[in-house]
Amino acid sequence: MTKKTHSIGELARELDITTRTIRFYEDMGLLSPERRGQTRIYTPADRVRLKLILRGKRLGFSLAESRELIELYNPDADNNQTQLKALLGKIAEKRAQLLRQLHDIEVMQIELDEAERRCQDAMRTADPSTLSGESA
Amino acid sequence: MTKKTHSIGELARELDITTRTIRFYEDMGLLSPERRGQTRIYTPADRVRLKLILRGKRLGFSLAESRELIELYNPDADNNQTQLKALLGKIAEKRAQLLRQLHDIEVMQIELDEAERRCQDAMRTADPSTLSGESA
DNA sequence: CCCCAAGTTGACGTTAACGTAAAGTGCGGA
DNA sequence: TCCGCACTTTACGTTAACGTCAACTTGGGG
């Protein structure tokens, strides 16, 4: 059975971040691992949270935004109807933001296509004297 | 004919950023508008560059990355074959990065779906006493 | 028992991306 | 002519997200 908990070092190595980063996220309230004495112990759930944060980072989310996201995934038992409605609203917001990013990516992909085309055109029409030595 | 150049203030208003930001981008080498005396004059091309930077920001790109992107779109006449190959390589990198982001967005959308579902479940099963006053 | 690797808590340093305040320039209108 | 507004440069301040020591403690191996 795949070991259920991790040390901070293990997590850091696996996710390719530093322990400092993990502790920082804890300071920011994004994680709250258990303790055995002083030592932090991370559950699979903590690992999931971390990966969620890192995914957020890859999309340009701030830690505050990632914290919001994490909270969205937690309809805690103590949420009343009003709070739940607010949650649904925030979910819709995030969704809209993702759609905007999708659009931005599409546009950027097209621009990259054009850039590549121009680049290849330039290679074909380039002065052959600038060839940098692959012919004997 | 739609006026061809813009003042820094016009651009700032249109793109919803500050003039400080625009000047900062210039300091970072992302823009180099013409001058009429001291005053900066922005061409449509400058405007395009700016929008490109802002799109990059929405996707979490740093200004350095945006500068790279801008350079990708400029197969300057003075690029030799070696440089052009390097450009194609960078274009491929950016493409890969965008694909990663696309994947991240997909995953996140699914997670939002689940979050929304859980949230609505919670609303249905919630203690009706927490209803905050919409029934007469 | 002692050491070392891996953990811990401070605390200060650093980088990116601007904000903000100060002090001056240039120009179209009353 | 003087006002006001938009522009300019210079320079210091700020926030987020860590990096980088320093000075501990702690559990297991020789």
C-alpha cells in the first residue's frame, strides 16, 4: 500500500519545489499539515492541495486566488444558503476567467503559427552566406 | 480615418492601465515609441505590442517572457540561419507551454464542475433554518 | 555516545512590477 | 499673461513570493 503520508522533504522533491516554499504556503494559510511533535506530516489531501496551488501558479494565479479556489472545493458543513450562493458566484467567476484564458491561448497560438511561418519564410529567403557551417 | 497615433494617456485609458505602467514597459525595453520633443507618440504597432503584453499577463507571463514573445514575432532581417533555428525552437517551447496551460485549464474546469455539484448538493441538504429570508 | 541528515523557527534579503510623490516642461484657452 | 492640464524625469516606497542564512532540536546509525 502506497505510503499514506509524506515528510516535507519528500513532497518538495516530488513536486520540484523547496521546503521553504511549502512552509511559506502554510504561513499564507494554504496548508495546515498535522504534526508529530514539531515535524510536519502531509496527508494525500495535503499533496492534492499543493498540486492545486502549483497548477494555479502555472496559470498565473496568485496564492490568494489559489486559496480562494481551495475554499471553493470545500463546501464546509457550516455553509448556509447565502454563503453557498456566494460560492456558486465565485465558481462562475473563475469559470469566466478560465474562458478568457482559453481565448487568450487560442489567439496566442495563432500568432505563434504566423510567427513560425514568417520565420520559415525568412530561412528560405535568407542570405545563404549566413549559413553557419553545417556543409563540409 | 481613425486617428493613427495615440498619446500615452489615451492608450492608458483604452487599455485600462496607468501611464506609469506604459513608461515602465518602455524602461524594460518592451516599447520604444517615437517622440515629438519630449512627448511619446504611440503608433498602432505600439498598441498591438501593448495588447500582446497584457494578454501575456493574463496568462501569467512575466514581462521578460512577453519581450521574448515580441521578439519571436520579429524575424528581423538580420537573423541568420542559426538564429532563425533558435527562434523556431523558442516558438516550439512557447507552444508547449500553452499546451500545458490548456491542460491545466481543462483539469481546473472539471474541478470547478465538481465543486459546483458539491455546492448545489450542500444547498439541497442544508439546514433550512439557515435560509436567510427569501420566503414570505 | 556522538554525529549527521533532515527537520524546526526566526529574521533579513531579493526580484518583479508597478505605485506614488516631487519637481519641472509645454501648450491651448479665458 | 496666467491657468490648468497633460506630459516629462527622478527617485523612493510597496507587495508578493519566495531565497538565504543562522541557530536550534531530533531520530537513527556506527
